[in-house]
Amino acid sequence: MQKTLISAGRIITPFEQLANRELLIGEGKILRICTRGTIRDFDRRIDAGDGIVVPGFIDVHVQGAGGADVLDATPEALEVIALTCARYGVTGFLATTVFRPLGDNRHLRSAGRFQNPEGAELLGIHLEGPFIAKGKRGMIREDCLAPVESGILDRIRELTGDHLRMMTVAPELPGSLELIRRLRAEGVICSFGHSRADYGQTVAGIEAGIRHVTHLFNAMAPMHHRDPGPIPALLESEQVSVQIIADGVHIHPAMLRMAIQRLSGDRLVLITDGIQAMGLPEGRYRYNGLEYQSKDGTARYLDGTLIGTSLGISQLIARCIDNGVCTLQQAIRGASYNPACVLGLQEHKGSLEEGKDADLVVLEPDLSVRMTIRSGHCVYEA
């Protein structure tokens, strides 16, 4: 068995921060975490100097990256996305996309069949819709929406098989509560989002089985002191985890700080909502047939509509720190252990513990990525 010893200035597990420690990995697992200099039986050493070793990041909301999109419906496009995500410390991701009730859905079969030895691991499919509110569809085209019908869900399940891990649903739609109960019984994570639900309808959705939130604040009704809307219901439910786009644009840093102060440590999930411009230079690109502008990490249609970010998760963690939104340890947990818990993978991924998968990232002191390691194999090195 080939063993690699990794040392760095700090290790964030993310439950604690350790100094003067080393990790020994072999056969794709973390074998030992111990004081620097105590391990002598190894074949290779990676000395990260004053860098930081953290768990591999898991992004549950990625639509595209590196010029490719899940909708391209090819293994080559998915490989580009996986390799680009790895540049930003991601070791696992959900291919986030849409279902076309009357159109071509080859991309769902392609994502379900994709297996990649390089880059970040594709952990399943996240569908935004089709059971979402027309008035809160955001960047999602109207032909990707449908009324809640069991037959449509049957088609989706046939296309995606066991690879459908998450579905964003608007609980106020007729038939949604029954659909949420079915999805939960089938092991699919029900995520609140793209919804016009009020407070009571949101509570009903949570009682039916909603356990996650798609990009909190975005594509949902705002808070008002006489009409609270969904946000207070989502924040006050301890069983619901919450996606946050922490670029400082989709949500003002003051609102981010308020939300994070209300969330317990295991409920914050950092996402990119990344699109094809992630990892590309600033400029104009086309998504789903429409032109958009990517500038300073933010992507907008030419009419100003926000459509996602072009930042990697490591860059969003850095923005969290720069904007005083949370601590580094909180941000690391929100990008690793918490999404692993959402996906039910916390026994194997999401933290640096002996016996877990050797999915980890070596960060520079400025939080840029020096190296991404997935299952003990280097999938990106700066």
C-alpha cells in the first residue's frame, strides 16, 4: 500500500483547528492524524508549508463550469465541469439542471451514467423543478415548468433512476405536499425553492418532508413584518438545512450575517450556483439560448437578471471571510461536512477523520487552492 504523508501549518477538520499535525493517507482513506514528525512509514510526502488542509468541498448546486453545462448532455461536458470544480477544491458535486416536459432530456440520462476518475465526483442529480412557481422561476425557462402530476414524476424517475438526489419544489402548488411525501419516501431530498409560498404554506411543506432550501432569499418571497413569507419558517425549523450563495451580490452581507446567526452549525450549506462561466475569463457568454455577462464573479442576463455565479467554492469561502459573514471554520464546515450530511454521506465524506475517504484540499494562506485530492488521488494541482 502506497502511503502519502501531508503536513501543513493548520488542519481544519472542520470540527476543530489543529496545528503541528500531519495526515497519513493510503488506499483512498485517511489512515492517521497525528503530531508532526511522529510518522516515519510513508512513501511520499506533501509539505504544504504554511498552508491549510481541509476536507474536500461538496457543492450541491452546480449547473456548469469551464464553458460546459449539464444541458450539453455529453460525458465530455460533465468531465469539463468535474475538472473545473476540482480547481476550486470540490471533490463531489450534484449536477444541477432542469427537466423539459415537452423537450429533450438526454442530459438526465447522460448525468446518470457518468462516472469520472478525474476531477470532482458526480454524486447525483439535483433538479430545479419542474414543479416550481412560474412567478419565481428566475433563470429557468417557462418550458421547464409543469403542473404537479404523478405521471410527470414517473417520467423523471425513469430518466434519472437512482441518481436523482435532490429536487427543488414549490410547496404551494396543488398536489405538491403529496409529491413531497412521495419523494421523501423514495429517498430524494426535497428542497424548498422557486416558490411564492407564504409562511403557512412553507410550514406545511416542511411538515410534509421538505428538509433543504435552494438558495435562501433568492427566488422566494421577501420578509415583511405583517406578511413574513417563507424565510422565517425556513430559518426557525431546526430540521431544514439552507443553501447560501455567499458572493455578496445574491444576498447582501448584512442579510447573510443575520441568517447565519440564526442557523445552527450544521444547517449552513455553501453553494456556487455555478454556471458555465465558472473558471472562464470575464465576458459575454450564452446560456440556454440567451446572452449573459460574467463580471466580478457574478453572471447576469443583459436585462440585469441574476443567473448564478462564475466563482468557485474556494473563492466564495474567501468572500465570506472578507465580508465578515462567518468564521473560516464555519465556512469550511458549510462547504464540506454539512453538504455531506444533506446527502447522507457523512460516514464517509465531509470531515478529516481516520477511516474516512481521503477527500481533502490543500489551501494557500490566501485560501486559493494548491491541491485537490479525491480518494487519495490528486485531481488538481496549481
